[in-house]
Amino acid sequence: MKRLTHLQKLEAESIHIMREVAAEAENPVMLYSIGKDSAVMLHLALKAFYPSKLPFPLLHVDTTWKFREMISFRDNLAKEIDADLIVHKNEEGIVQGIGPFTHGSAMHTDIMKTEALKQALSKHKFDVAFGGARRDEEKSRAKERIFSFRSADHRWDPKNQRPELWKLYNTRKAPDESIRVFPISNWTELDIWQYIHLEKIPLVPLYFSAMRPIVERDGTLIMVDDDRMPMKPNEKPEMKMVRFRTLGCYPLTGAVESEATTLPQIIQEMLLTTSSERQGRMIDHDQSASMEKKKQEGYF
Amino acid sequence: MAHQSDLIESDIEAYLKSHEEKSLLRFITCGSVDDGKSTLIGRMLYESKMIFEDQLAALETDSKKVGTQGQDLDFALLVDGLASEREQGITIDVAYRYFSTDKRKFIVADTPGHEQYTRNMATGASTADLAIILIDARKGILTQTKRHSFIASLLGIRNVVLAINKMDLVDYDKAVFDQIVLDYQAFATHLREDGVVPFEIVPIPLSALKGDNIIEQSPKMPWYKGQTLLAHLEDVPVQQADIEKPFRMPVQWVNRPNLDFRGFSGQISSGSIKVGEIIKILPSAKQSVVKSIVTLDGNLDQAIAGQSVTICLEDEIDISRGDVFCEAGKPAEVANQFEATILWMAEEPMLPGRSYLMKTGAQNARATITVPKFKVNVNTIERLPATKLELNEIGECNIAVDRKIVFDAYDDNKDMGSFILIDRLTNATVGMGMLRFALRRASNIHWQATDVSKSTRSAMKTQKPAVLWFTGLSGSGKSTIANLLEKKLTAMGKHTYLLDGDNVRHGLNKDLGFTDADRVENIRRVTEVSKLMVDAGLITLVSFISPFRSERQMARAAMEDGEFLEIFVDTPLEVAESRDVKGLYKKARAGEIKNFTGIDSPYEPPKNAEIGVNTAEMSAETAADHILLTLEERGILI
């Protein structure tokens, strides 16, 4: 029998990691963000435990500003795979009317995403949370362990990480600590796309190009997903052929003009493109070490 | 991210098809800041077109702001990740980088090279197939080159690239290159003579800064006929050997969705398995036949090393996490004592006799380690005597575990022979190790079953056996209270024995001093003696300072549930010192006694003692009565 390909090796490694968690954690959860990385992570989890059901629930932190198509995709998928889906919203934030247009991207993300995530983890007393982050996404992530520990207040201390040897994961922790586990740490963006293609993993249609109502603001193409988006004078949504390379809150996620309507076309575009994936996300732009800071504060 | 292949534009489907077949190579780069390691990695990312334009723009800005290359791009900035590192200009941890070419995907473990980062390098090396050892052409073989080579070989890396960097600074001189290669080969022979497993060495002259021999053959070094670095990385065979080895699969998770299905999930460590083949399950040594190999994509006829699968068996056998499926004719070994090489990774040293948690494969056990046979000077590969292992030290030790462990020697099977050690109190990973072989001693001494049991012995005495463990500072009143309590118990007709720290040090522990290591051994011995006393049915009073939490925890764990009562004689240091019955505090303060608890050696107070007494607030008599009451409440006096 011939050797394993790089994708087969990555798959086997991710499955191994998930099974370690299922065997050793008390109350694990999988963070499901509906994006392509989450889609791959979820697919790997289904493989890891087949024919059993997922031995943990899925948690989606809903900022209430996600694309509508994301939400309907999420609900259909959860039903289809018979998963236990927990949707958490920061109710205090909703009462205060926090939103990206009124409070800016930083405050919105902090309250509706970071805070909300901490609330949900504390409320359900999850001791381990799977996340779909990859090390190739961003420089501070390149140093993060696959099993990444968080203090009682969900902070990450990059200087005090446990050494991770072979595939022996030390899952022991103090009662008030928790662990973020990143089973697809070693995947790159290309790996993810190639795997989605090979395994025919369903994706939110927003990844594929279509005519969508777009407003251009400060060089970013924003899709007008609902009527909560206040129009500036002279602004009028225009139908454009666009798709999204990452998915998040619609006011904070830039679209790219594209003709790619199939997976191979998307991969082709990605391979020929000249800017990195996170460029569409506004959160990284503030300062060069912003992600590292956010992570220390508890942003996954 | 323009990959080389023209297929991307012309025929993306064909491109994807060809890339499904790519293999994976994990490698580690070893070198120090000055060797240009980060520059080399940055250069490889750049040359393989893995850097986007926005990243390149950021790099240009950063290069001008904090770079060290004047107006040129400083590739090192691409890989120095964390903000604090960028300010200090050093790499402090293990970082992983990814790039791929048309033939392979690469995972690079980027680790710092200084001696104080030995553990980081070992971490990166633990998952690597190949090591690139960087050498500055101007400096030749240095101490660190030897260290890096030793660690790489210790971790079982079989392929080494000797990257002789900065050739541009020696005028691309062939003689310089040849001399370094000669020197290194002499050193490698020396390594082999020391029993370190040999590896393949491929020397390549290059300049990471200028891009010579990285991806394209350098016109400056026409005398070099070998492959460029990237070409070599693309072609070097990745270990196929694992598939040829005997079948092993540690059971990670029992897959039981309903009563009709019972599968065993795990990642195959070595070999291959087919439906219908016989396997042996260790440690039970039961045999069964593979009924099916189950995956979401359908059942398989065969699975090979590296795959994560679920296996169903023909027979109903009790199997749980940690068991190992083996080729029936070539099973792994089972033992509870080993010789192992340990690399210590914690600030607090490894203490012989202390109990640590050990994780190997999916097995967890409690382990104690003996005094190292020797430690290795990583710079000279010399063997030195040692009583303990400090941070970043490597030593050869014997390990005893509290249960049978299934294993293979590390050199035969990395998955089956590797382990980590975990501190039981802090939960930190404090050590890593490689199992060498089983020690047969333990298996030749069998436990002799006796007909008169502990319960028979204690029932005759109308008491429950117990250990009353008094801990506290010197002069806190432990012995006084223990003495009073024993008198009271004897008056009640109870059978007791008092083990007093000072008295035991006159005999059994005469050979021990007061270093941390000796204190641990002191407690280990008295724990074993207490265990015998308890087995004899006695109420055993132990009056020892016993300053460390983990040793008291070890003593507790050695007894049965409810047998161990920790009594914290919680007298403040000032009070104990003011009493100074034996005049020891005075001497300690004067520096005449070293390692005195409370003065220059720490005392870790109990967190969950069953009983607490404070002789500053109550008399010894009251304290003894208070303890007596607790014993009655707990039914020890019957």
C-alpha cells in the first residue's frame, strides 16, 4: 500500500487530536463559526467519531450581525447531522444596542464576540473548546500550541505555554482554567480549500460569487445584508459580482469582486491572488500586534 | 500567491489533481540568531512565493523601521512572530511555518538555538523528519553545532542537512566549505563512537541573504554539483520505514454509539492491518481477529501507519483506552520499570523519588525516577555524574511506574517509546523522555500473598489502621503533640507506633542530608515504613517536617482511602523560632546549618489537611485531645 498524502496526514492528525479531547476532557464543546475552517473542522469531527454522534455540542457565538445566509446554513446543517447546537448572544450587549455602525468595529467585536464567547464558556462550564484557527493565518498564531491554555479569566499567556512534544498532549489543568484546542493548526488556506474540494464539504453560498448589493466604503466592499446599515449621502447599493474570502459580521467583512462560482475557480483565484486572507477582516488592521493583544484578552 | 505551476491558469482541475498526491515533510531548523536562521526561513517562504503582496508591503515598511539590512528586505522579520520578540530581536519559542512547492508541503519548526532553549529545540525535533543545522561559514563548527546535532540524533532524526550559510562573506570559497565538511564528519564519527545513532548528512553551501543555492543553483559556486536546498527537501525520502514495522495501534477512544456497535478508535503508529488478521491486545495479551475497519467514507480492507481509524473485533473482549493493538506474532513489550533518557523542561529540577505523572501514547501512570546514572553535557557529549536534572539537562535514568505499560524502544517506534512527565500539582509538562528498554528486576520479584491480612491484624486490635501524618516547621510542636497523643492512645489500649523524624535519621535515614533530593528520599522511605506499619494494623504516628506538598501527597497516595490523616501543626515561624528548643534556628540564622526549613529552604503548607492545630493558640494537651476526637469521629478507634 502506498504512502499517505499530505492531506491524509493532516486529516489523521486532526482526528487524533479530537479523540484525545473526547477521551480526556470532561465537558468539551466545538466552536462553530459557520466559515470554511469550521466546516472542515466539523467534517473532521464527524469522521473522528463515526458511527457515533458528535460527543460534544457545537457552540455558535452569534453577534446578531452575521450574514443571514450564514444563520440559515447553520440551522440546516445542525439538523442534518443531528448535532446539539448552542447559539449564544450577549443579551446585555443587545439591550445596550451594541453594533458595528454605532459603536465601531473594535467595541462591537469586544462586546458581542469576545465577551459573548467568555460568557458562553463560563455559563456552560466548558473545560475544552475546539477552535478552527490555523497557524498560517497570522504571525502570533504560529507560536500558539495546539492545546492552548486559558486562565480563569480566559487570558492567554504566550510566554508561559506548555511544551508540546510528539503527539502527547497534556490535558491536565486547574479546575478554573480552560483549554482551547486547535485541531487544524497545521493546515494552510490551500489545504483547507483542497480538502473541501476533495471531500465535497458543503459551504455557505457566500463563498461563491454572485450578484449582491454592495456599497463601497473606504475601499472596502460591504454587502448590504439588511436594512440596519445606515446609508451615507450619495451611497446607493449597487449589484456587483462578488464573493467573500472570510465570513464574519457583514458590516466588517469586505467582499472581493470575482467571477469564481465553483470551488476550482475559487482555488484558482486564491492561488493567483496577491493579498493575504485576513486582509478582508478589519480587526487586524489597527496595529501590527493587534491579534496577539486580542488573544491575550480572550479573543479566542 | 503565485505557485510556479502554469497549470493554475491553464487547467486548475489538473493542477488540483496533481496536488492531491503531494507528500508532507516536517523539518526543524537549528541555529542561533547570528547564523541567519530566520533569514533562511524567510527566504524559503519568499522564494516559494508564499508571501502575499500585502505582507511584502508590510515587510518593506518593517525592514526600514526595525530591519538590520539597510534598504534591503529583512526576511527575518517575516518569521519573528510575537511583539516582544520583535523588540528584542530574538526568537524565543517554537514557531511553525508552512509552505509548499509543486511536490511537497513543508512544515517548519523554527526554534531558537541557544543552550537555554534546548527544550524548545527538542520540542521542534520531536515531530521532525529532517533537521537543517545552520553553520556560519566564517565560524565553522561551533559548540552549538555539536549540541544541535546531538539533540537531533537523540530525538531520532535520521536526515540532517548541514546548511553552510553566509558563503557570500567568504567569497564563495570552496576550500572553506570543504574544511567545514571535513571537520563535521570527524565530529559525526565521534558521535557514532559514543553510541549515538548515525544519520545521513548532506552538506549544502548557501547564502540565505543573497539567495544562493536556496532554490536555484548559484552561479557564484559552480564548484558545487549537489542539489539546492529546496530541491533536496523536495526529494529526500520521508520515512517509509514505519509501514514496514510490526503493527501497533494504541486505543484512544472506545466507540460505542449503541449496543450493536463496539469499535476501538486510534491512530496506527506503525505497520498495517487487514480485515481477518489476528491481533494481540496488550497488556491483557488476549487475541482476536479484525472484523472490520470502519471510517465515515466506508469500511476499509486495509489501513496503514499514520491513519486514524476505528477497528471492530470478532470477539467481545474488555478493552479500554490505553490498551495497544499489536501484530500477534510481534507484540510490544509490557513492563513497569524502564531505563530512559530524560530531558528536563522545568525550572524546578527533577528530583529522584518524587512522583510524577507519565503519559505515553494513551496510557497514564504514576512514575518515580531514580538518581540519574549520568547526565550528558550537550556541548561536549560527555557523560557526567548527577544527582538530579536541572532545566534543559539530559540524563539517563531508571523509571518505575505504578502499573504495567505497553511500549517499544524509542529507536524502534517513536509513538510507542516516547513519554512526557507532568507535575502533579502544577499540571505543567516538566519532562520528556525516550524509553530504551525494560528492567527485568521488578518482574522477577513477585508479591508474596500472605493469609493473615491487614484487616485481620487490625480487627484483633479493635482499631482501624491509620497514618497520622504530623507536618510543620521545626519546633512547631509536632513531636510533643504526637508523643502526648500516643500516650493517650496506649492508655486506651490501642496499638501504636511513633516514627519521629530525628530518630529515623539516626538509623534508617542516616545516609541522607537536607538537600531537596534527600528530603524527598527521606519521605519516600518513611512512607514505605508507614505502609508496613499500617499493614501490621497499627495506628502509625509520623512526625516529620515533610516540607513539600508533593511528597506528602505521595505518602497519601500510598495508603488506602481514609487511612491517611494529615495533621498540620500550624505554628508561625516567629513562634517556633522564639522557642528554638534545640538551638537550631540560631545556628541556621548564623549560617552554620544550610537548607533549614523556614530559613533558607521552603515549607509548603498543606491546602487540605484533615486536622489543623496551632500551638501558639492552644496547649499541646488540647491539641492532642482535639486530634483524638477526630479519630473517634472517623471511626478509627472503633
